[in-house]
Amino acid sequence: MNCSRCARKAVIYLPYMSQHLCKEHFIKVYEKRLKLELTKRGINKKTKVNVKEDSFLENAIVKHYLKKYYYKMSNEENSILLDASNIECSLKDYLKAFITGQAYENKNVLSRFYARENELYAELEGITYKRKKNCVNTEMEGYIMQMLEDIEKNQPGAKFKLLSSFEKIRAANYSSS
Ligand SMILES: [Zn+2]
């Protein structure tokens, strides 16, 4: 399968974009989306930022990106501390919050990225890490995760649509209170 944007060989299919992407275009798209996530959080190259424990794949990715594009990394107390996992972890947290009636604030910088996208980006960029985030700690969380996988399998791209819907619900709740 060739890339939807050029003649090169595709390395991944992104169902929510309905596009096959080659290595170069995948990295380009991934980084553009990551930049957008940082901008949404008010982070630019003048902001002092730091990343939580970078032995995790997801945090190592964010740190790699910040360094690659010369963001202002700082250990000072007033710097913004970023944390990241993947779309699966954020969806699980949203669903759990809805089921239990608890509040959930999404602080995950990579909440719009599938775990497999994070893994591929790290591989292509040569990012080293010790472990991946595991956000399943209870039986219910395991059940929710399995349900998400089943939905995605049946309806590719569903995870992305679900996350967008949850964010809209949350925004509506904030503006009405
Ligand atoms: Zn391409």
C-alpha cells in the first residue's frame, strides 16, 4: 500500500483520517498534531516546560519533541510539568469517570494518539524508553479497555470519535457551571 500523500510505501493506516502514511508523512502529521496539543495548553517556545518521569515511552516522546524543536526545558518550580499516555488511557479514564460519577480532568498531552502511533513514532525517531504506560489497575478498567478494543475493531476510528465527543461533553459542562 502506498502513502495517501506521496508515492512512498505506507507504514501505518490512520482510520480517523482514512489515510495510509509513509514514514516521512507519518512523522510530519504526528508532530503537527503534537504541536497543536501543546498550543492548546498555552505552551510555546517561550514557556518553561518539563516532562514527568521520562523512563516511560509516552513521556520520552514528549521530551524528545520538545528538545527536537528547541522548546525551553526547565527544572524550575514555575515550569509547566507535562504528562502523557495515549488515547486508550484517556478514554478509559473518561468512561470510568462517567460510570462512577466522578470528575476527570484530561492532562494527557498524547490523549489524541493511539498507543500504536506512539510506538511507531518512537521507533522511527529512535527514542529509547524503559516501559510503556499501563493504565489498567482494576478489573473494571480491564473490562473498559477490552470494550474499547472491541468497538474499535468493529468501527475503526471509533476511539478518536469517542474522545472528541467526551471533550465536547466536558467543555459543555464547564461552560454551564
Ligand atoms: Zn508520504
